[in-house]
Amino acid sequence: MGISLEREILVVVGTGGVGKTTLSAALGLAALERKERVLVVTIDPAQRLADALGLDSLTHTPQRVCGPTPGGGALWAMMLDTKRTFDELVERYLRDPESRRGIVENPIFQNLTDAVSGSREYSAMEKLFELHASGDYDLIVLDTPPATHALDFLDAPRRLSGFLDSNLQKALLKPAVVVGRSGFRALRRGTDAVISIIRRITGLEFLQLISGFLVALEDLWKGLSQHADALHELLRSERGGFALVVQPNPVQAKRAAEFSSRLDAEGIRLDALLLNRMTAGFPGVKPTSEKTREDLCGAIAPQLPPHSPETATALSDGLCDWVDATLRRTEAEEQASLELQSALRLTPEQVCRVPRLSGELHSREALSALIPYLVKRNDRG
Amino acid sequence: MSSDVAGLLHKRLIFVTGKGGVGKTTITAAIGLAASHLGLHTLLVELGDRPEIPHLFGRSEIESDEAPVGLRENLFHLALVPEVALREYLEIQLRVRSIVRLVLRNSGVRRLLEAAPGWRDLIRLGKLWHLETRSEGDAPRWDLLIVDAPATGHGLTLFSIPDAVLETVRSGPLRRHAAAVQSLMHDPARTSVLPVTLPEELSARETVQLIESLEARQLKSCAALANAVHRAPASAELLAALDQLDSSPPGLPDLDSMRARLHDDLDRAKHENEWLGFVRDQVGICLELPRLEPAPKSLDGIEELAARIQTAASPR
């Protein structure tokens, strides 16, 4: 059972609200038993996580959380502020003040940075590349941004490159340029016609703004694409791993098949499936029978004031209903877990069942309670 | 409590949003069912090409992504696919289909659409505006549109995209259309956002922030709907009854594990109450719906939730 912590980068993916951030932090703690320098990078600014790690707040740069432990491991944590990282990238890559102005003063940059594919994802990739390349950490656990599609952060940057190479982009920026080669001329005529049509709807100004923004990003993109490619390779190799966090319910199970084909298309194998917040049930117990209810009623009645048979029945039914409800929930969860495992073509050893722990995870000790559910037994100690 | 829900059903356009995993789709379906029972001609809208609601109503294949599909009397569903809506918009604007094809097949246009996905949100709102304004004779085509909106962060981007366009584009049809969409979004008589929350910390905090952000954007939100509130059959009385027993009768789990589980459940119920109280104090709660076991991904579960919504919407 459990996750291999032998990787250099472990990417934790999943949709919003499933507990990725908490499990990422717990994985970081778990890794201290195997690795010396571990960094957890989160996108989620949840104060609760900072509290759980014993920090005042998570910052944009790594802070030491704990360690060295007796085993020699130390844990760092940081919060990746994607907007700020992107601004830093613009500063760093666009030394030419004019192209920097082209981006920063572009109304789209002010309004729609998020609307342009990949700006946040680029930032996350670049930061991850930087942290890995620094050699300061043996393992980086990355808690990815919540996304409907958990892998968006991998391929969003790629979409930008398609447009930057297109005729439309060139024509928008230099409408007056006459292209010499005859083959190009035919293409250009088609493109010019299209531009004049779109113009009727959006106005040329808008098209030029968008285009200008994407083109101003071109230098930035060129600087980053090599890093993004290198990181992609790393994540596909033995040095990188992916863990998917889900809550075991029928909807998640249905989405898993789709997710699986997406992983295949990316050439990525899933290391582990983390089934989070599973109900701690009653293994081996069957739904209650009439006989059990009567027995329980009989056992409770003598403890109550005399002549209160209704109370005894109510208590007995209440307890039995509660047991049955718990059993139904665990059965539904188990069913969904098996569907997920088979849709993702995982072995039972790759599936971690993490129980819903009582109380809130507001201390390192509480987070540590998750460790036994995450790592292989023979990996520990 | 009842007036909030009744008021909500008097709008024309409801956006159901909230943190990921709070049950937006289920609530969208349940409100739709309740509205249709009350005689409102209702259209449920999902914003992608993989809709889930038709499955809940027992439809395995999606018949159409262009025309609304009937689910029940008075209840229809539309999968609003941005690519389809864009083609429809261009057909209305350009009138000639061959020209629309020329534009959409242009590789540069296709790449631009890939590179700047923000257009999808704009066209989604544009299509909703179009649906809202359609009429049949003197009556509107739809009494009520209920949108299964994206989760909080993306939801806020979606709601404010007309503002961004108006700041960026100074003239032309696009500006006129964005202004029309914005006036629908900003009209509290027609449009409301319904934030859905779970009784737990992260979603409670996000809900309060969401409602503050909506106000800052001049968008009307109603009080939060609390979903999946534990109807804990677990109670202190049950725990006390367990304490009276020496051993558990055959067929039941042993006393210690029952006691431990009951303690957990009571503990959770206590936390849930605290976070419900937090939301109630900060922004109000329009309705509490129970957690259904197992998850309400069947029509029975949705019918049960719809019945509660209907009761809350009816005059007392």
C-alpha cells in the first residue's frame, strides 16, 4: 500500500475540495522518513494549512517547517502566488522596456490575465522548474491548482504557442506588410478576409489588443518553453510522479475513466490513487435484522425507568438505523473505490484509503496521523 | 426563510455557485424540479459538453447540444457548449452561413480561440442573455433559467467578464452586446447568484468571501444555501444508551467501535453547527438541505431535496 516517495517531484492532482492541500502537506511529512530535504508547494492560501504546519502564514518563498528530525529530514513549505510569479517573469524576461510596457499597459493584462491560456500554469511550471533546478530539495510535493480537469496545468501553456505561429497573428500585427512568396499571398488573402469579417463584430482594436498581448508574451514564452519542456520530460520519467486525490463517490468514479485517457495522452502514469475522507465503518458487520433490533431493545429496556417501552424502542431503532446508515455509506464508498481503481487500471497496492479523521487537522501531530495511510509499510523506518 | 427561496424563484436567471464539491449540480437539478412543480417553465443550463443532469433524469445519451431537451413537464435542459454558441452568434451577426464557416475554419482563428479561452465565458453569458430575452407571443420563452455555474473563483471571472470587455473595447457591436449582458447581470430583479455551502470551514469561509466579492461587483446574491447538513441520527441519547450496555447484542458492531464512531459523528455535527452558525451570522442562510445517504445521485434523492425547496418557497 502507498506512494513511492523515491521521486524528485510528486505532483498531487485532483478537483477542488477533495483535500489535496492537506494530503500534500501530510505527504511532505511522510517523506521525511526517507528524504532529507522536502519542500511542499501549495497554491491554496488556506490559513488552516499554515496553522497545521505551525507557521504564521505561508509565504512566497520556502520557510522551514520542522527538522532536522532524528532521521535527518527537514521540511519546508511555501505558497505559490501565481499572479505574482507571472509579474516577476514579465519583469525578468522582458528586459526591453517597450515590450514590458506592451504587456503591463495592455488592458487585457489588467483585466484578463487569467483569460489568456496558461499564464498561471506557466508560472507554476516555471517556479517548479526553478525550485527543482536549485538542487536545494530532494523531493518537491506540488499541490496543483484546483481545476475541473486536473491536468489542465500541464497542457494550457502549449495552447499559446499555436497562435503565436499563426498567420492571423502576423496579419493582425502587420496588416500592411505584403508577403512576397506567392503561396503566402493566397493564405494572406484568406486571412485578410477573415480579419475584416471579425472586425465587423469586435472592432479591430479588440483583436489587436488580444494579439498584441499574446505577441508581447512571445519572448517570455520562448524563455519559458524550454523549461516547460524539460519539466514535462522530468515528470514523465521515473524522477517524477503523480498522485490523484478523490473522494470515493459515484460521480468521481465516472469522471475517472475520462481522466485516465487524458493521462495516457500525456504519457503519464499515475503512481497512486488517494481516496480521501473515507468513512471508518464496521468491517464484517451486516445490516441489522429485526432480531437484532429486538435484542437491543431488550438489552436497553432494563436500564431505563420502568414503563418506558417506547423510549427503549426509539433508542434501539435509532442505534440500528445509525449503524445501517454507516454501513450503506461505507458500502457505497467501497463500490466507488473499486470502480475508480479499475478505471485507472491501478493495482490494489497503489490505492491508499485515507479515513476521515475526527476533529480538524490543526496541528502537525494531527497531520502526522495521516502518514500510515499514505506510505508503504516496508518503506518506513 | 421561506421568503428568500420564494424570492429566488421569482428571478429570471439564477447562477448556482460555491466551492468545488459542494453539490452545485445536484442543487441546480433540485431547484429546477421544484420550480417546474410550481408551474414555472424552467430551463437548466450546464456550461460544458459533458452535462450530468440528463443522467440524473435517466437519459443516457445527450440528444442535442443546440436545442433544449425536455426532462419533465415544464423542465428542460441545455448543455451550453461555447463552440456551438459562438457559431450561433456569428450566424446571427453575419447572416451568411458560408461566411461563418470561413471564419471558424480559419486556422489562425482556431488557434486564437485556443490561446485566449476567455471568449468562452463571454459567449456563455451572451447565450444566457439571448435565452432570457427570447419570447413567445407576449410571454417569455422561459420563466426561469438556472445555471450550474463554475466554482467560486472561475464563477467570479465569468460574472465580471462583461465589465472587463467594456473596459477594453470602446466601440462596436461587441461593446453593445457586452453592455446588454452586463445590464442583465446587474439587474437584481432578474438575476441572482445562489451560493451553495457545506457546513465546514473552507467552504463556509469561501462563501462569505464570495458574497463580499459579488457585492463589490454590483451583483445580487441571495443568502447561502447550506447543503448536505448532517441529519445526525447519532445523538447524545444514543451514546448514553450505549453506555448502559455491558456488551452489544449479536449482529451489531462491538460497543467500543460503536462508541468511537458515535463520538466522531457527534464531533462532526458540533463542528458543522459551528460553521453553519458562522455563515448564518455573516451572510445569512436561505435554506438548509439534508445530507442524503448515499449521495443523492439518483432522482429519488433529488425529488426529496426538491420537495423541501418547494415547501420553503410556498407561502405559509
